[in-house]
Amino acid sequence: MTSRPTAAQQLRDLARLRRVRDRIDREYAQPLDLETLARDAGMSAGHLSRQFRIAYGEPPYAYLMTRRIERAMALLRRGDLSVTEVCFAVGCGSLGTFTTRFTELVGMPPGSYRRQEASATEGMPSCVAKQVTRPIRNREAPAPEPQLASPPLPT
């Protein structure tokens, strides 16, 4: 028989989850793994992952990758670093994985983004640029309108 957590326990868990999220935001460029985050939060890895997803809509690793890609987007717009330098500056250990995740979240490879977006946010306050350029996960992107097939033309 499992017992439901009390309101006090839920508040404690939420505070722990907020600390984990804040740590990911601060230390996105460092090697972070679920087991370390969970141990430091005093939770099991499975419990942390489930509760984090409930609270923030995505698991901790996806949240970490979103933070890394957001920072990478800012560095690429700046234009003074190569894609490889940006990859390692945001904490990714593999250029291939970075490119795949970047393309998945942003919709284009990092090199294309760098060329296209370098001047797109010029003169825009950074707080506005961050909001405007936030990556959209595939599941959040609007679905394309279905195209109805036109009836065949009479011959």
C-alpha cells in the first residue's frame, strides 16, 4: 500500500526541484548527470526525474539541453566563435550530438543558424532577444495544416 505525500512533503520536494533547476541554469556548461543531481537533492534519480517532469514539463536532461542550446544560440548570434568552440563552451562533449540536438530544437543546423541569425537581434535588448529566440521543441511546434487532396480533374 502506498501513501500519498503530505502537503508539507510536496512543498519540500518542490523546493528541491527548484534548487535542481537553478543549479542546471547556473552550471549548464559543467558535466551534470541525473544521479549527481538526485543525490545532491536527497532524492532517488527516478523520483527526481518523474517529479521534475511533472513540475516543469520535461525531464532534467531535456531541460539541461534546452539551456545549453539557448546559450549556444546567443554565442552563435554573437558571431566570434566557431560552431565547435560554441559546442564545447556550452558543455557538450560531442560536436555530432550538439549539432543533432541543436537542429532538433531550433530547426536548422548551428552553422546555418549562425549565418542567418547573426544580425537578426542586433540592437535588441538581450532579455527580449532571449525570449524571441527561445528554442521550440518539436512537440511544441505548431503542426502543419493538413493539405486536402484535390479531386482528380475530369478527362
